[in-house]
Amino acid sequence: MSTRVLTGITTSGTPHLGNYAGAIRPSIQASTQPDVDAFFFLADYHSLVKCDDPARVASSRIEIAATWLAAGLDPERVTFYRQSDIPEIPELCWMLTCVTGKGLMNRAHAYKAAVDQNTEHNIEPDDGITMGLFSYPVLMTADILMFNAQRVPVGRDQIQHIEMARDIAQRFNYLYGQGNDLFVLPEVVIDDNVATLPGLDGRKMSKSYDNTIPLFHGGAKALNNAISRIVTDSRLPGEPKNADESRLYSLYRAFAEPEDSTAFRDDLLQGMGWGDAKQKLFELINKELEPMREQYHALIARPDTIEDILQAGADKARRYSRPFIEQLREAVGLRQFTQSQTATKTDAESDKGGRARPRFVSFREADGRFRFRLFDQHDSELFLSEPFDDPKHAGYVMRTLQQGTHDDWFVQENDMAALMFEGRVIGRFSAAQVQAVRSCLDQMTPTADS
Ligand code: TRP
């Protein structure tokens, strides 16, 4: 049984070496495990809380997306998307906002720190504090609960937010679950083996301390420059160095095999000069980053490739979030009126001049392959098919599906289901949707549709 692991990255800066070693590299590593179903996303709505400069938000989004891809994220394996491409997230955020106690949010560290700072400076406690900052943890909760993530790897500063997510999920389950939990309670994952890199001045590497080492920007030269600025003590070449207190050694360890780290440490104890140590450190890090840097620049030069990848990721994510939000709307009482009570017709209905029916819409992708979508009578997408090389094959599958379905065409694993036909997967959707897909297919009659 696979575990759904989800994490988000706020898009308000350019990734540095500390982000790479502390978050990007370990997350990508985890996503390659066979039992992990990884959801990684760009928390771009969150960036609006911190940043009101549109140009910065825009450049950070693309830089962060390119960084993850260059660092080896496999978009076939990972569901990789932008938060702002999933409209179900802000919708869920509102539902959750309505069950979240204001008192719970009053206790959030980030908000409290802002209030404390104001109080210290003798200004109005809420001065400059937006509702975005105040309810930030609710949006983060929506990110997590939308996909029923079981595990959420984050930094220590985010532990409280995951606890809040659990509180909010519990309350929603209690109010609306009718005995069946709608939301899984997420668990926080803190990996103690992950390196927290020291910055140039020895404090934790962080944009807010202005002590970072760039990851890709400025190329090898900027990397070398930054490393040469790492503060050391004034011991001369030949004098033994205290390796365990040296930042160079901490950084070296985060990139080297254990034997090489030991050798580096021994060299320092035996008097290797700081200059030589920095050169070795640069070579080590550069060896790991060089191929990624090339990838990064190639990707940045082709923004439409990144766009396509993220759009496909959003499609994949929405196969889960769309039916799930329907279920949640239903649970809170935001229900469709029955057909007979509906006064106005939807566009799809009036287009056909009659009652709308479920339909397939087929299309050709940029890569020349063919897919189709199944829409229900309300125009909601139920699934997107896997690609077909031959349009005739896709047509044949659609026609056959329209003739009615068989039980053994539906397979289910955990909360996902697939429609199988002639030994291959035709489409995937949430298990909650099996009934809806089946009933749509059963309502279709074999007429040609777009
Ligand atoms: N708040 C997180 C941070 O600043 C980013 C984030 C947003 C996130 N939504 C999330 C992390 C959901 C994990 C899960 O680091």
C-alpha cells in the first residue's frame, strides 16, 4: 500500500544551496521510493502573503519549478503542480475557514511573532498584519487535506501548522463526516538526517540572514566566489584546524561520501590550508551541481516546456481534487438541485437543445498523441484518458465504452481507481468516482460526439 507524501514550496525567492540540501534533494530522493505517492507543489498563493511584487512572484515560480525539474524530479512519477492551478484548493480553504476557531489561529507562531514585534515597538498590535498572514495555516491545511496526504515532510518551523491541519480535519470530520471520516489526519515528517547547512557567516543558511550560497545563478563562478567568502578562523596553512567546528567541513559532509568526509577532516586536522579546503569544497559541490545547472538553464530558456509539465501535473492532481470537492460540497449541503427543480439550463444543455448527457471530448496533444476526456451531464470532467498513438484506436475505445460497461473493467487500489480495457489502463480517477464514471458510461448511447 502506498503512502501519499505531500509538500509545498513557497515561491517567494530563488532557491539556494541550503534549500537544495535541506528540502529539494531529500524530497526527490523520497519520491523515488516504490511505496511513495508523492505530491509536490509550488505554493504560489502562499507567496502572495509574503510578497506584493508581481515580478518577483512570477520569476520565483519559474525558477523554483525549473530547479526541481533540473534536480531530477520525475513529473511522470510525482504529481507536480502549482497550487494556483487547482481552484478546488481555495474552495476547500473557505470551507475549512468556516470551521476553524479564530482562537486557534491566534496561537499561530508567525502571527504571534508579528503581533509581538508590533507591541514591542508600541504600535497597534495588528498593524500591517493581513488576513492572508493570519489565516495562512488554513490555506496550508487545504493544500494537505485536498489530497488526503498521509505524510507531510517539512522543516521544524512548520510543525505547528501540521498540528493545526489535524485539528481542523478532525473538526470537519466530526461536523460533516456522518461517521465516515472525509479527511485523513496528516502526520508531520521531520528528517533528522537531512543537512541544515551553515551559511557564509556560520548561522543557518537563510535568505533572511543574507548569507546564502547560490545554487545555479551566476554559474560555477558565483559558487566559487561565495565559497571563498565563507568565514574561517585565522589559522595558517600547516597549523592544525578544528574540523568539527569548521563550516567548510559541515558543508563538505553534506555532499561527500562518508570516507571522503573523513579524509577531508583528517586533512584539516593535519594542517590543510583554508584556501585548499575551499578549493576542494568547491570542486565537490560543483561536480554535483554542474549537470543540473545545465538542465536548469535549458529549462529556463524553454518556459513553455515547464508550463506543459505543470499543466499536465494540474490535470493529474485535479483528477483527485475535482470529484473530492464535489463530495465535500455535498457533505456541507452545497448540493445540486435535482433536475426537475433546475430553472436554468447549463451551457452544455442548451447547446444540445435538450437534456445534457455525458460525453467524450477527444483531442490531440502537442506530442501528436490522442486523448479524450469524459464529462458528466453537468460538464464536470470525470477522467482524462491515457494517450493513444492512433486516433482510430481512441475512437474504437470510446465507441466500445459507450455500449455499456463490465464489472471487471474497474480496478481499485487504495483511493484510486482505473478503467481497464483490453488489458490496458484507459483512465484513472478517484475511487469515490467509480459509480459516477460507470453511470455516465451507462447513460451514453452510441452516437458520434466531437
Ligand atoms: N508553509 C510552507 C513553508 O513555508 C509551504 C507550504 C504551503 C506547505 N503549503 C504546504 C508545506 C503544505 C507542506 C504542506 O515552508
